[in-house]
Amino acid sequence: MSNCKICLKEQSSDPYFVMEIGHYVIYHAPVEKQLVGYLYVEPKRHVESWHELSSDEKSELPEIIAQLEKMLYQEIQAERVYTLTVGEVVRHLHIHLIPRCAGDAIDGLELIQRAAGPMGTGQPVSKADIQQFIERVQVLNGKSVQ
């Protein structure tokens, strides 16, 4: 779709690009979300609903999410990873992986609402923090995320 924010992003050089796995592209959420490890899993092609996924796309997705979740537990010592899709603002299907770590001031629905919303979590996070995380994940991906 020509005016889809996600499709346009995938055609450009995005600083939050993490990696490609199969039919999906993984991006880190922007610094404004204030949460290191907050990932988006996005189909490479424009798909608005789960039922539009091909059988290959459907079969890959659980393993991709499991690999990313495991990586979040190992790399940032996440205690919980919330997985959701909303699709209200951007009509391109995408899955949010929102980690919660020990010592986070908020959790559960409040963390999800704040991280996914426009205000962010309120945690002190810099672009350098996110870039370091992305670089570590890319190194892991070179070795294998599994």
C-alpha cells in the first residue's frame, strides 16, 4: 500500500531496523517509547489482518516471536514479555513485544498502555541505549538468535 507508514518505512533506511527473519522485519520502537527492548514484528508485505497471512507467514510467526522473546530474557533480563497487536493507528499488521524487567516502575496494563501510547514509559532511555541494544541483537543474529 503506497501510503502505509510501515510499508514506507521498509522501503527506506530506518535507524531502528534490527533484522529480517523469513517473511518478517524486526524493528525497535523509537526512543520516544522510552523502553529498551520494545520490538515490532512486521510482515514484509502489506497485510492488514491475520487472515491475510499466507500459510508460510503463519507458520513462521510463532517461532520468530519465541526466538525474540528468548533473546529479550537473555539480553536485558526481561521478567515478562507482553505480546500484542492493536492495528488501530497503522493498518499494517504488526506485533508488539514489550519487555518488563526487574525494577521497572510500572508493569502490566499500565506498562503496555504507556509504552504503546504517545507518552512512553517515562524511563530514562537514550538513542545510544537503543542503538547498543540493536547492535548486540544483530551480533547475536549473526551467530544465531536460537
